Amino acid sequence: MMKKTLDVELPRVKDALTAIAAGATTAVALTQDCLSAIEQQNPVINAFLSVDKDGALAGAERIDECVSAGSSVGPLAGIPFGIKDVLTVEGLPATAGSKILEGYRPPYTATAVRRLMDAGAVILGKLNCDEFAMGSSNENSAYGPVRNPHDIDRVPGGSSGGSAAAVAAGMALATLGTDTGGSIRQPASFCGVVGVLPTYGRVSRYGLIAFASSLDRIGPFAASVRDAALVLGVIAGHDLLDATSALEAVPDYTDGIDKGVAGMRLGVPQEYFAEGLDAEVRSAIEATIEKLRAAGAQIVPISLPRTRYAVPTYYVIATAEASSNLARFDGVRYGYRAPEAKTLAEMYRLSREGGFGAEVKRRILLGTYVLSAGYYDAYYKKAQQVRRLLTDDFLAAFKSVDAILTPTAPTPAFRIGEKTDDPMAMYLADIYTVTASLAGICGISVPCGRSREGLPIGLQILGKHFDETTVFRVAQTVESLQG
Amino acid sequence: MSAKEKVAVDEVRRVAELAHLQLNAQEELAMQRDLSAILEYVAQLNELDTVAVAPMAQVAEVLDGGTQADTPLRGDKTCASLDRNRVMVSAPESDGAFFKVPKVIER
């Protein structure tokens, strides 16, 4: 197991902001610390696919000039971020973890990143991920796997493996990732950091290279709950450029975050504690639930009866939407074009065949199959109906509880290569996260313990649509109760 | 459990054609095996009675207890779009204004 060999421990976002404002440190110093950590650790961890050293330092200098001049700076001024490579930043590479976009530089910046930049954040570079966000281990990247900083023979989780590992390894103070079926929450759990799943529509998807448009969400990773809440407050909010972005007002997510859980009703669904749950994960989760009970919460056993249908439902809907979204990669306007193609049809086929990895092809084929004539009703329409039933289960549960507590993943981080031979085994590992994805509700994974081997274990807290405030409050309590 | 694969190889070929993917013989067999396993697993959705259930394609309809009016569209007025030069820089082949591709029509 690899110990962190950093000379410098990075501060929390909250403390860094205070230190910069007070002149105790500078944005440039903080950025340089991150760049050193990246230089030291990235050759092994492989979290960053591209680093914009000059741009980051220039951005940091601008912040330092404003601070010295006494002019006002934004709520994330000087904070160095990494951005998952499925999000566009104008002028920086965006590969989506795929060979098909090797060398591509987008002509526009994603709204979520634009909002970070307007708030004064420094963009360090782009983070490795499973190809087109399809995967649960970051082993599907065309640019090599990411390694878990807690044990480099293990996966960091996926698809936002780079985003989680960068925070865990002290390469960035916070990062942005995306979650379609668990791709923020599960890597957060495997890497021992905080990862937030905002409600669907809470954060604009403009500039996110789409995987499944009714499921994709952008969210923050950070080392603390408060930091994550701060970042969400900056990136959230309506955007005219995303027709699915919500008009719902954005509260100050840090306001009242310390209120504790006294009087709250927290549901524990029996279906998430059945067979397949690792014994050490179970005991860490149960111990945390007991701490919350001791802190004044009422723990309520609940049932989400149709949970077991969530994985098959997800893999029909997500792959169907992916087959449609990935049709744009055809060698015409951007990305890889097969040089040997003689006709247009050949160009489409050979470019896609040459540029896409095996998992992406598998999902495109599955998605095309379930949408094709003769199968649409049996698979896609059926899945959409079950999606409604799964959502109804949550809506019913939230009538009697304020939030729901579950393990984030059935096991701690598994070994690199352990599940790559069997796609189904990998898909089944998503069991605890895909339910919330389908229902559009919000959630978080917060560290709540370690296995005997020292591997992080995460608690997932799920909340009602647009009730991130309650989720943060429970998570903050969990964090403060950690020994 | 039937020994026959749920998906036949020529179905894999048909779907690959629809998806504009060119699979080699090895890939075809692997995909046949994987798709069959996944679809076998997905078949359990039939255990649920969904006769009276409306399909849900977008969660938007439940995001506020169903009271939200139609998602507002922006006003129909011309705004700046992406700068063409910046966009065409990414083109594999172009004349600056158009994307160039191999011929479409056989003469």
C-alpha cells in the first residue's frame, strides 16, 4: 500500500480562501504546491491527462494582483481545480478518455467550468476517466488506468477516477466529475473523499460531452463536506444553454450545515443490506448509523421494494441514450477520421471502429439493440416504465424520512484487472448508486471508515429532489463524528 | 436456462450496421456472448407488472411534484453563436467553410 509522500499537505478550500484573503499565502503558492504534487505523483497515479501549467500560474497571478490591490475577488479565488476530461474548457484538450477525441481542443467552455473560473478558481488541467464516462473503475480509459492513492494496485473507482484520485492524492483542492450511474459517488467512496450527486438539472450540462442525457450530472469532489457544498453553490443554477437545467433557486449550501441531525428521520432501506455486501463495509456503515442515532437522529427502517430492478433498468436506458449521443462521432467534424476510408459509409464505420474502445462499442450495440424495431417495447419502453416505479419507491419513502442512508458501494476498492473479464460483474457493482440516478434525486458519498487493510469506505446519503441542504447537513455530521 | 444464445450472430451484425460499427469476427463473437448475457439479465424486468404505468423518459415531470409548467424555451432572437474559424480548426478536412468528406454518391 502506497503512503502519500507529499512534502506539503494541501489545506481545505475554506481555509485556503481565508489564508489568501489574509495574505498568509498566495494563489500562486497554492497552485505551485498542486503542480509539484502532480509532478511527483501523476506518473504513477495517472489522474491528470493534461496539465496547463502556464495557464494555471497566469490565472493565479491575476488573483494575487487583485488581492494585493484590494479589489474584490470571487468566492473560489485562487483555488486550484482539476476538471474531468468529459467537460470542455476552451483551448485545453478534451479527450473524454477516448482515442476518438485525441488532439481535440473544444471551441467553448462548459458552463460549470465557466462559473468556477468567474469565481476565481484556477484550472490546473484535465482529469482521466473511463472512456465517455462508461465504467466503474477507470480501467476503460484509452490513456491508461488511474491508480487509487491509498493502494496503487487498486482502482480508484469510475468513471470519475481521476477526479477522486486527484483530491485524495493532494494534487488539487477540489475537482469536477460527472455521475450518470454512480460515477462521482463510487470513486469518492473508493478514494476516501467527498463526492456530490446534485439533483438532475441542478447544474447545467452545457459543455458536458454527453453519455446519457436524462441521467448525466456534473458534481464536485473535495476533501471536506463544507468544501463540496461551497463548490456546488458556485456551479449550480439555471442556464439558458441547457434546456433541462432547473429554475430552482440556489441556496447557500453552507448555511446551517453544522446544525446536526437531532430530530431528523433517516431511512435505512433493507434492500441495500442484503447479500453481496462486504462484511467490513456493512460494519462501518452500521457503526456510522449508530453514531447518527446517538447524535439525535431517528433511524427508520424502510423498504425500496423494486431496488433489484435498478441495474437492468439503468443498463437499458443509459446504453440506449448513449447509442444516440455517440452517433455524432463519425469522423466528419472533429475527432479521429480513418485515413484509409474510400467512401462516406466506410469513413463512419472505420473511424468509429478505430476510435472507440471495447466497452463503448458494447454499450452502443446494446443501446442500438434495445431501441431497434421489434425490441423497443420489450426493452426500452419497459425500462422507462420500471424507471417510474423506482422513482415512486423513493417519493413514497421521502414522505416518512428526510434522507436515506446506504453503503455507496458493496465493497472497498477492488484490484486493477479483477473485474475486467466480466462486464456483468462490473455492472452489478453499481447496485447502490443507479437507483438515485434513475430517480433524479440528490446524494453524496462521505468517508465513514476504513477496511482492515486501510481502504476507504463511503456512506451514501440520498435526499429529495433539490434538498441538497439536508444531505450536506447529515454528511457534515458524519464527518464531524469521524474519530 | 437455454443453451442457445439469446442473440444470434447475424443480429449482432444487423445492430452493428445500424450503429455504423465495423466488428471483426472475434469481436462479433465476443459481442454476441456479452449481449446475450446482458439481455438475459435484463429479462427480469418482465417480472414487474407495468400495464398501467406510463413510461418516464425525463425526470423533469417529477422534479417539483409535477406542478412545473412546460420547460421554458428561450426567446426566439438571434444571438452570437460559435466562431466558425474556431470550430473549423477541429475539422479533419475542410476548405474553411465546409467539412470535406469522401464522396457520397457513386456515379
